[in-house]
Amino acid sequence: MAVHQSRMHPADEIFALQTLRDQIGQRVYPAHRLDKKTSGVLLFGLSKEMDSALQTLFGAQEVRKTYHAIVRGYLAEEKGQIDYALTNDRGQTQEAITDYRVLKQFEIPHAIGKHTTSRYSLLELKPQTGRFHQLRKHLAHIHHPIIGDRPHGCNKQNRYWKHEFEHDTMLLHAKTLSFAHPVGKENIEITAPYSAAFERGLAILKL
């Protein structure tokens, strides 16, 4: 579901913000947002004051975010950094940096295009900046797009996964958020288990 109502999702009727508000019976404030296609951790504040404090943490890049993604191909290096500026919807070019680490590699005996087998990698991603679609654009830039990503992904792979496995979910998951609590200063770490779709993607590759 989308985090909240917006022009990007005019046909949607269910949103995370309103659902959470109704579940706990009080107003909530989204401290950050995920793409509708991305599973994982969402963080909300329970007051305007806490929301402001959390926004300050995010703005100062004091919130550590870890994502997992399943991408096309094997990366040349086990770990590295993508430093590639991105242009936002207002035409402004912004610095964008993502650290990555290969967690696992898979090869399945299916030919897609000119290759006789298909290779994939499970990556850990740690964005140092928070640009719109940063991880999706960065991985497409290094020619290892996220499986199920549209429009930044690989059309051949996306069609293959949809027709062969009936799977068209983007395989990007916000695994962990950690930060110092704005008031108590204790370290907070929030971890979300994989979604059912992400688990199924891994199961397909392991088989």
C-alpha cells in the first residue's frame, strides 16, 4: 500500500497512514516514506513535536537505513559504493551515494536473451543519501537492476519472472532502520522480516 494519499496513486483506497491511525486510535505522522512497491520498515511519529525531531534526524543523515534487493547478474566486486548524482522532478541535480555488499549469488538454468543461464545477486544496500528512487536508479545505472522494478528494471527479466513464475513484485525490502531516540537518546533498531513476495523470490532462486 502507499504510505498516504497522493496524486501518484489516485485510484487507491487503502493507505498505511490511515490504516495505522485507525488501528491505534490516534493521529500519526510519517517520518519517512517507501515506494508503494517496496516492502519493509515504516516509521511514524505520534506527535508533531516527535515528527519534527525525526525529520531533523533524517535531514542530518543520522538515521541508518539497510535494504535488501534481488538484482540481475553477479557484481564485479563483493562490496563497493555507487556515487552517482541524480536529478529530481524539479530538474535539480543532487549528490547520491549508496554502499552495497553482496550477500548471496544464484544461478538458475534458464536462458534469457543471449545467455544460457540466469544469474542473480542478493544485495545489502545502505544509502547515505535519500533521493527519490535512489536505490532503483543506482542499481540500474551499474547494470544490475532490481527484479520486478518498473520503469528502471530489465524488461526481459521482468517479463520472464511474470510469465515463468507468475511473479511481478519488485524485490526491494527495507530491512532495518536504526537511530538514536530524539528524546531518550537510546539506540532504536527496527527490523522488518521479508515480505511473502520477497521470500518467494528467494525460494525460486534457491530451487
